[in-house]
Amino acid sequence: MLPYTKPHLSFDDQVQLLKSRGMAVDDPAAAAELLSVVGYHRLSGYWYPYRRQLGHRQRADQFIGGTNFSTVIRLYDADRRLKLHVLDAVERVEIALRVMIGFTLGERGAYAHLDRANLDGQFTQANGGHRSRYDDWIAKVLDAQRRSSEDFVVHFQTKYDGRLPVWGVTEILDFGSTAHLYRGLKAVDRTAIAQELDIVDGLGRGNGHTLGNWLRVLNYVRNICAHHSRLWNRHMVNKIGARQLATIPELRHLSAPEVSPHRIYSTLCVLAFLLHRVGEGDWASGVRELVPAEIPACGRSLSEMGFPARWEECWPWM
């Protein structure tokens, strides 16, 4: 492997480097100021598609003619606004899911989460001498409870024996732990929650496997947004399972071969579906107002986000 030998550059020199590679910079001082607070390497993910293409997966250092620093910043800002909109949706889905899990598992008892018999055997069973997924999950829960300063947690610690009922536990879980608990529920409980959200299989039964897949993807997307990483044209490592979508009328078009599950479009549709099911308003209109207005204006195609042809004729955009 080659050693890294590129020198440290001042922000003004970074601007000059971009200009030497063919990027137009209308206001070098303002560009240097912005690089000082956003960062060259963060923005490089946004100007990468504007670099001249050499091959299937290679690009030159030189930019395509007409590339302007202000266009890159507009694309960066559009992605930032999209991430904030996605985080808003994920928050509302997460809160609704906490209630549904706490209520469903709570029907088995206030402390159902502490009894392995109330959960799926594959979740609670140790494998080859290793800790079970339940062991890891409950350790994280107990640690979160110890560190919590929420009034209701303090109340249970001072008035009762300190144990939180499951509907209290769900309020101190992060999204990853909430999704992990959902996948650890008994199949009948996963099915019941999926059925309530109209996530069904070909026979109209609740499809807990599909909801589990969605929650894994949403946790992945939430982390991208929360850590301020690039979202707009990202290759999704965790992707929406397309085959199961054919049984859900609103999302059926996502199972078509021309819709890539590796882009954000499918996840945006799933978020709109879940928000519609929990009665959280017309979130999709915000995406429709932002994405078609900003992304093409930056010289980029909506197909880079996975939007198919005639997407505006499909639910939830029509």
C-alpha cells in the first residue's frame, strides 16, 4: 500500500486546489470560510459526482466543465434538509413503535421483558457458549436505566423495587434497542404489531419479518442522518426487502426491478407508509417539495436517489 503524502493545506489553499482542478469559485473568501466550518472531506462526497469519469468506478481529479462551488453547496444543503426531514419521520415512527411494543408485550405482564419465556427462543438462547442476543440487550437496558435521570425512572427507583415495567423500559430505549426488542418478540406478537400497521403477507396476515427488515433499515438510516453523513445518493448497505412489498398495495411499485432497493427512495416510501398508518400527517409532501426542486437544479438526476420514471404517479407522491 502507498503511504499518504498529501500535505496539510490552509483553507485558502484548499480553494485554490479546487480551482486548479476546474471548479469555478465565485467568492474564494466565502468558500474558504465555509470550508473552515464544514470541511473539505465532508464536501468531497458531494463534489465527487462532478469529477470527470474515467471508467465504471474511477474518476479523475479534474471537474466536469461548468462545475461551480455554489452548486455543490446547494446539493449539500438539500441533503442536509432531507436528513432533517427523515429524522423527523423516524422520530415519530420510533415513538409509535415504543408504545406498540410496550403495550403488546405488557399484556403478558408488567415485567414480561425480564422473563425469557415471553420472548422468542432464538432471541433468548445462547449459541455455542456465547451470550444470547437477549443477554446483550438486557445488559444495555439495565445500563440505560442506571444512567437515566428521567423523573419516571427515579420514581420507580425510590417508590418501588427499581424495576421498570416494560412500558417504561421502552421509553429509555434508543432506536436500535427498540428494533432489537421487536425482533426478539414471539412471532405472534411481531405478527400482531405488523397487522396493526397493515404490513401483511399474501394471505392478509401480519408480516413481522417485513417490519423487522424495515426497522433494521430505519435504524441504519437514522444513524446516517444523526451522524450527518451523506444520504441523497448513498448506496444503502441495509436495504428494504423488495419481494415482500408486492402484497402491500401502496408500496407494490417498489418491488419492480427498475426500483433499486440500494437507494433512499424505497426507504422514503416506507417512512411515508408508516407515518400514514400511525396518523402522523402528510410527511411525503415535504419530500416532494424539496427533492424535485433542489436535486435537478444541482444538475443531478433523481435516479441517483432511486426515484423511478414517473415516480410522481405512485403513492405517496401523487
